[in-house]
Amino acid sequence: MNSTLLFLITVFIWGTSWIGIALQIGPVPVGVSVLYRIALAAVLLLLGLAAMGRLRRPAQWRFVALQALCLFSLNFIALYNAAMLIPSGLLSVVFSLASIFNALNARLFFGERITARVLLAGGIGVTGLVLLFWEGLAISFDPDTLRGLGWAALGTMIFSWGNMASRRNSAAGTPPIIANAWGMGIGALVLLGLALATGQTLTLPQSPVYLAALLYLAVFASVIGFTTYLMLVSQIGSAQAGYATVMFPIVALAVSTVFEGYVWTPTAMLGAGLALLGNVVMFAQPRRKRAAAAPPGAA
């Protein structure tokens, strides 16, 4: 499959997954909805890898377990709680700044230098978020908006920690798809334990909308979305593949406008533009560096 098609599939799936999260809110507790999604995705991915003869043990279980906590359980609980309080499109914009969280955590855990470009991207992105949520926080203070923003930021930070765990898994020789498969399985067990410990009832809603959202999130957003993204990374590299995080908020905001009735103000439009610009600055490579990286004779 060529890179362009992989990119378009990834952007469309992850750009529309946020409305799926919003459609799962309500019938059952947040943790139970996340459990159903991750458990179904884990079964599909583990069985699929086993059927292809590609399932094997990871090199280090502890980092797979950490990835499970940060990518396939606790982060989703935070993001689903955010979806209860703010429109899904705005949630996707907050999450798109994961690249900036990644830069901060790479400095903290791996000692990587934070460049001036990262600082500039972070400043632009944070300014955009302030403007995007200005109406709900500064003009007509809405505690739900503040809590939603807090949950979204927490979920994004936990997701970033999961990215750091994924780096350790890759460095140890565990391919991302193997770490994801086992991580989803462990994440489902963690979510099941949390649900039982808190006395949550494991009932599956019969609403066609809920079930359709569950299937879409498990099969497309979790299994296919992660797979196409990882294939894209292997073909064009993580920096170029990262542009998907710039594009999917545009899809998510369009969907939120149509299905959730999100009303745009000039301040919100400016804020969304700056938040997306922060991502562009984060991933853009200087012209000289691009030229140096191009193979001899490349057009």
C-alpha cells in the first residue's frame, strides 16, 4: 500500500474517531466503555497476529505493561471523561499537541535537548488553546469546560508517557505492533480490574448507535488505525508520519461542527488555527535539512 493512501486512511480514521468516543458517552460508565473497546481490539489483534504466525513474546514485559497503562487504559479514561464535558473536535485539538508533550518527556526521560523550534511550537500551540477555550474560561466561566480541558491535557500527557514506553520497547527489540497487541490485552485486564474494584456493572448497551461506535473504535480506530500509522512510519519515517496529527483535528472539528453543533467564534477560529500551526512548526524540517536528507538524484 502506498504512503499517500496510508496517510489518508490514518487521518480519516483518527479524525473521525473522536465523534465515536462522544457517541459512547452516557449508557455505561466511562471505564466500562473503554474496557469494551480495548478488549475487542486486543482479541482481534492478538488473534490476527497468531493466525499470521507473527505473535511472539516481547523482549521486556515491564515496558509493555507501562505502555498498556499509558496507551490503552488510563489515557482513554481521561479522554473519555473529557469528551463528557467538551466537544469532540476541541478534544482532538488538545490531543494533537501530544508532539509537544513528547518533546518535554523526551528531555525528562532520555535527556534529549529541547530545541528553539520546540519552544516556539509549544508557545504557539498553548496560545491557540487559550484562545480556543477563551469563551468558556474567561468570558463566561464554565467549570465543565475547565474540567474538560484538564481531563484532555491529562489524557494527552499519559499518552505521551506511553510513547516513551514504546520507545523503550522498540529499543529492546519489540516491534510496535507486538507491543501494541500485548499492551491492549494487558490494558483490557487493567480496565476489567478497575471496573470490578469500583463495583461497575458490565452490561453491554443494546443501542445501535453505541454498538456501531464501539465497533468503529475497536476495529478501525484501534486495530486498523494503529496498523496503518505504524506502516506509514516504517515507509516515510516518524517525522513525516507525524503530520497526521496536524491533519486529523481538521477532520474532527468539521465532524463536530456538523454532528455536535459546535458554534465557531472568531476567537475560536484563530485559536484552532494557532494550535494547528504549532504542530506544523513542530514537524516542519528546514529546507537545508530536507535537501541534505534527500538521496542523490531525488526529484
